[in-house]
Amino acid sequence: MEGMYSVYLVVMVLSLGVLAGTLCQVEDGSDNGTTAVYIVTLKQAPASHYYGELRKNTNVFKHGVPRNRNHNSRNDSRSNQSSSSYIARVHDSLLRRVLRGEKYLKLYSYHYLINGFAVLVTPEQANKLSRRKEVANVALDFSVRTATTHTPQFLGLPQGAWPKAGGYETAGEGIVIGFIDTGIDPSHPSFSDDSSLNSYPVPSHFSGICEVTRDFPSGSCNRKLIGARHFAASAITRGVFNSSQDYASPFDGDGHGTHTASVAAGNHGIPVIVSGHHFGNASGMAPRAHVAVYKALYKSFGGFAADVVAAIDQAAQDGVDVLSLSITPNRRPPGIATFFNPIDMALLSAVKAGIFAVQAAGNTGPSPKSMSSFSPWIFTVGAASHDRAYSNSVILGNNVTINGVGLAPGTHKNTMLTLISALHALTNETTVATDMYVGECQDSRNFNRDLVKGNLLICSYSIRFVLGLSTIKQAIATAKNLSAAGVVFYMDPFVIGFQLNPIPMRVPGIIIPSPDDSKVLLQYYNSSLERNETTKQITRFGSVARILGGLKANYSNSAPKVMFYSARGPDPEDSFLNNADILKPNLVAPGNLIWAAWSSLGTDSVEFQGENFAMMSGTSMAAPHIAGLAALIKQKFPSFSPAAIASALSTTASLYDNNGGPIMAQRAYSNPDINQSPATPFDMGSGFVNATGALDPGLIFDSRYDDYMSFLCGINGSSPVVLNYTGQNCLSYNSTINGIDLNLPSITIAKLYQSKTVQRSVTNIAGEETYRVGWSAPYGVTIKVAPTRFCIASGERKVLSVYVDAKMNSSTASYGRIGLFGDQGHVVNIPLSVIVKVAYNTTTNV
């Protein structure tokens, strides 16, 4: 163990040295108080402002050029490397001059998207840096957190989007998706490059590398997994990095990163075998897209903005086309607007470089304003269900059937087995007094094997399972050691409102998630016991049951529906929770009960530890669905801007479930399927993603970097903040705009004072087509759109004017829609949301 520990120390120090360039400048001086990590940006423009245009305008990928594993740099890489070295020296020089004779630790030099650095200093030293004329902004680092076999079919990919891309064997080819996450398991078959006989060249515009460590040896990367790095300098300096479980390499010790990467771009047709059971074959949304991993999140502590910004900066420099972030900040950014934080501003520069940025909405729903992704240049994705479900049930001897969950086989057909509670099968040495949790079946030594053998063991499921202190896997091991025929878990009454995902079991088993149904089971069991009248000891276990099993999926669920945990709008504009004129989320995608690849050493879910696949739920699973579909759009339309890709996804989104009814949104943690109502734009954005429709949107709403800058400059008091983050002066923009004036494929009005005229411009990317315009007005509002009919040629741009009038005073949000219906079959959907409405003044001047 001693040797292993020293090796990890070496890896950590080397890793930090690679990331930091100059580790620290330590001279004689006093250590003045508590240190913290600060992100410092300089006024000089970053490298992307000089080299980004070259990459942005290079739209034709050289698909046929063979590449070796060294990945030749794109044309401007030498210039970038030279610029990187120069800018790092500038940063070092500044630190030496300002903090002469003092201790500090520089963690990163950012140079591609942001000209700045992350440094460990005291608040007094940070103040010194902030006063330098070269320094634009000094921000305290903050923490972040992590927020399929059937979903390709549910989204219609095999019949729709994949054939349009030439079939699954070419879907996404030439596109690089970057993942800011917990890393990747390179040995997983979802990321091998030998699944097809077709040539599979590394895109020539990508210049990333693969780190080589003991955990991530040479040869881990290939033509599928073409880049892998890790970023942990901020975490290491804080002392929270645990080398035994976090790995100072791109290797995924959590499982989350492997899962998200395979959802977006995992290979097609990989068998999903969990606990010895086959659950079908898995595929990513863009199975031929390439994967580049930028590990900045870790199992034991999550992550920090300084590391995330470094990962984003490197991904952009490497040349990714799509960036997927299944992460959200742990707190709402302070300041004059939520948009002004290091991560969002780094992503703004990435968008300027032509990179489509996707982010999970967060798992903080269903309350309003729970959104954790804020900015209009980021595509925010909420989580919805799909139609697959795994149901399990147990039939009791009194002919009562109780539903439950559990990816488990059933007992022998038509054979009723005796039920025995764990509490009634204890050895003479074990009592509830000596082990109050013995009913959770975590140790087979506590039980009488002769009593349990061949019978169904009843175990309790308590809050300890939720916390990871007890596990289903260990209870199953107990049952096997005792030769039980199966296990029935009942829910502890103190576990209220907890939604249980199906859990794999190697023996017949079921978990009853409802406390009320658990009472039914226990009442039947207790009423069937026969006891000695004198000693009160049990003489006969009279209750029997059989488990039907839950391995077979059914596809009859009404779907999609917005999941209760999916974060909701309105988009909070600032820490005072004022509403922004921006629709969030942008849309919803499958995020519930998603099968995808799992790291061989992943520990994020104890129940899937050691498995190759795991079933997970969250907006973290929804975001990579969109990242993969964005790759298909980018493949078909290489010249599309990030805003054009966002528009194609948004305007084609579906408003209806698979039964033709409105998409529903769950409104509560407890009994979410009962507490639901039709989804609004603040629940689902534009709707549920339509993968096939997004490849043929007809019209697009486009926006550019300068539009976002004009929007930021239009925020009251933002000029110095914009200058701090971007190095650009708002005075250089002739006019500023409000959020409502951004050319988004939606209209959101936080405060409507009497009337407002909103304009949107559309560009036709299809053939000539005539559109008619229809709309439904939000309650308390009248609207009119002009023109009501128009013909638009291919490549032509048209401006639509929307006149909105308040007809009542109200602070309750109401919703409408504008539809553009083309005579060639294109339908463009524009959600309209109005929150505060003021039709007339409520005060009278005397």
C-alpha cells in the first residue's frame, strides 16, 4: 500500500505541473491569512479572438484523410501553441510583479477563450491583482455538481434521422463531441473503433491529445475516443482530491461521464447485459461521432469552476464541434445578472468559435425558477420520460397483487412460496436490540439458513438504502447465501416521496415502493402466522406468494412527460430572482430510466457497481441526447451556427405525447403521476425533441456573437462587467438590445406594460415555400402577427412583427403559441410566454 500511495502522489504532482505551467512563485514572505482560488481575467483579448474566425469559417471536413494517433494539429495549432506559451509567460510576469516576495500558486493559464488564469491567493492578494490596470476581473472560484437501449427508437432515429445521415454506420461521422464530465472508461465497447469495417478517420480539424497515466495507459484512445484530459488543479489545492477514488487521469471512477458520453455517441448495437440479464442493445444518438473527454468532475467532491473553465478552454482549442455539460453550479451566480459567471462567459466565447454548447437544466424541479442554466447562448435541456417501463409484481396467497420494481426474474410459474420475515429468521445470537437494522438483510450470518432456505425472504427498505449505507446488492447476496428462493422488500414508512428506479437483481425479487402497499403485505403476513398460545413463538408461517418478475419491458406508457425533478423556468435573471426575457429550458429530451454505458470501476451507483451498463435518471441524461442529435444536424448542415442548430431543435419540437394528448408535467415529488398537469413552456421549453424534424426545419432563427454582446451590454450597469469578461467595450456597439429582442425561436416577456412590438427574422434553408401564420394568444393578452402569409425563397430572410397588448393586470404567467405552416409540410413552432401584464395604471395622479 505504501508504494501505491507514493505512485499516486507522483501522478497528482505531475498532473498539476502539466496544468499549471508555472506551479508557483514562492519567495520569502509571510502567509497572510486564508487562501482561496480566484479566476483572474485580463483585458487583452484571448487567442480565439484572433484564430477563431479561421476555424469558424472552415466548414468542409476532410473525411477521407487518414490520421494516426498523434492527431496532426489543425493549420493554426502552431500559432495557438506559440500564443499559449507567450500568454502564460505574461501571466507569470504579472504575478511576479504584483505579488513580489509573497506566496501564491498559479493553477491554470487560460488563453484560448479567456485571457486569464486561476491562482491560489489570499483575499488581500486578490485585491492587489484587481487593482492592476491589466486586470479586467477577479472572481472567486465556486463549486459545481453533476446534474440507451430504447430512446433511439422512441425518438424515431432508425426510421428517420439515421437514414437521412446515411444509416447508423455514418450517423455523426466527422463530428467531435466534447464532454465536460467525470471522465470515461476507455475499455468500454461503446467507445471502441473496430465496430465497423468502414474507414473511420479522425477529423482533421481536431488537434486534441490523450493523457497517458497508469489509470489511462497508452492505447486507451483510438479513432472513436480521440481526446482525453483531466483538470483538477483547483480541487487538489483545496485538499479535497481523493486519489484512491477520483483518479488523476481521464479515467472515470464515478460512472456518470461514461454514461453521458455513450448516450450521445456510443457505438451502435452494444449488448446491454446487467446482473446476467440481457436488456437489449444500446446505441448513442450519433453512433459514428467522435468523443473527446475533458474530466473536470469527480466522485468525492463534484468540481470547481476554475477546473471547468480550463476544460472548456482546452476543448475549444482542440476543435470540438459540440460541447456537452451535464453539470450545474451549486449556487445561483451573484452579481447584476446570472449570465455573468466564468462558465457561461467561457461558453459564450466557445459559441463565438462555432461550438454548440448543451447544458443540463438541473435536477432541482419542480418549483418555479429552479433553473440552473441561464444564458441564451447555451442550449438548456430538461428531462422527460419515454414510453418504456419495467414493471414487477408479487401475487399474495389471498389473491392480492402488489406492484413494485426490480429488474429481476420471477419465481417458478404457478408455484406459491412461503414468506418469511428477516426479523423472524434470526439466529439465537441476533436480536433487533443488538442490531436495529438487521431487517435490511445485510449480513447472512444473522439468519437461520434452515428457516430461509427455499422460501421468500422479506426485508425492509429504509432511508439507509437511499443514503448508500445499505444496498440491494448486499441483501441479494444474503439471500443467495441463505439459499432463499427470492426476496421481497417492503418500504419503511419513514421513506416518503422517494422515487425508486428499477434495480437489477440476480435472484427473483421485488421492491414495493409504496408504504401503503407495504402495509398490505405486512398485514397479510402477520395475519397468517400461527403461534404457540403459551410461548407466543411462531409455529407456522402461513403466508405464501409468487413474484412475477420485472425483466421484460413494456412500451405502453403515455410519454413523454416532464419529470418532477427537471428544473423549471422562468429563467432567473439575477440573484433577486427577477425574470429574464429568455425561455428556459429550451426543450426536454429523454432523461428518465436511461440505459447507457457504465465505468468498470464506477461507484456513483452501488447497485450497478461492476456492471458494464447502468440505468440512470436526471437532466444529466437528457443533455447528451441533444448533444448527439446536434452532431447529426452539424453533419448535415456544416455551416450552421450554434444558434441555427438550437433553432432547428426548438422549432420542430413536439407538443403532444404518444397518445395525441398534451405533454404533461409532474408537479410534486410525492405521487408525481397523480400530481401533474399540462406542461407549459417554463416546464418543457419549446416541447419534446423531434429528432427527424430537426434535420429538416425549413426556417431557422439565427443569432451571432455580436447579438449576444448587444444583449449583455443592454443590461443596466453591465458595461464594466462586459469589459471585464470579454475585453470588449460596450461603446463599440452602436445599439444595445433587450432579451426580448434576441432573435430566439421563442418569445418571453417578463413584464408587459400595455403593449409591445417584437420582431423575429427567419431564414429559409429549404426550397421556396409559402407560409401562413396562425397563433393562440396567452390569457389576458391579444396578439397580432404580420405578415399573416408570406412566400420565401431558398436562402431568403423575412422579418415577422408580433404585436402584443395586455388586456388585464396580472402577475400570473400565461402562454400562447405562434405557428408558421408551410405548403411543403414544414411547421415552425414559436412558444409565447407573458408573465407580468399591466394593461393600465393602477394609481391616479391628483
